[in-house]
Amino acid sequence: HVQLVESGGGSVQAGGSLRLSCAAFGYTHSTSCMGWFRRAPGKEREGVAVISTGGGSTYYADSVKGRFTISQDNAKNTLYLQMNSLKPEDTSMYYCAADFASCPTDWVPYSGFFRYWGQGTQVTVS
């Protein structure tokens, strides 16, 4: 079992930055694929950024490429999402996700792939 706890959300003006953190507890050594999703009110959950924890390969949604960076600190069992040049359309609840399975190659991440989820952290850009 893996528990994920997000932090770092908040309110920021357009153009600003935030860094989200996701602390993982439990069988974290077995997690192979971790990522960030977001869901705005009335919209589907969207895969924002995903990382293969072993090889480090990453995926970014087109809407965040060049602005967001996903990274991991294995020593701290923590996943990060650095968000720069934030836009009002980035306003969402952001969720951390993890699974024991390896991230597929050449994929568009979908929520059904991930077994473990955090409770979410709100990001509001005005």
C-alpha cells in the first residue's frame, strides 16, 4: 500500500510560480510510475506530467510543456511539480498519482492506470 500526501498549492497571480510536493509513504520502493493530474470544476481529470521513477522518462501535456517540470527526490520519497508562468486556465485541483506498474511508452496518461492517489491540493491562478 502507498499513501500520497500533496502540498504546495495556493493562490498566485498569472505569471507566477508554485511548486507542488507529493510525499509518498509505504511501499514506495515499488512504485514505478508517478505523476500529476488535475481536474477543474466541470472538466475531466487531465494528466499533466508523469515520470518513470526508474528511468526518469517524462510526459507533459501540451498545455504545460515548457512551463511545468516534474522531478523526484528518491531519498525523500517525494515527487515535485514546478509550475512557472502560471495561467488562469491552470486553476484546478492537482492530484498526485502512483502505480507499481511501469509507465507505458508513447502514451497519454489516463487516471485509470494509477492505483494510488493523493487527496489533492488546490491551485488558483488569477
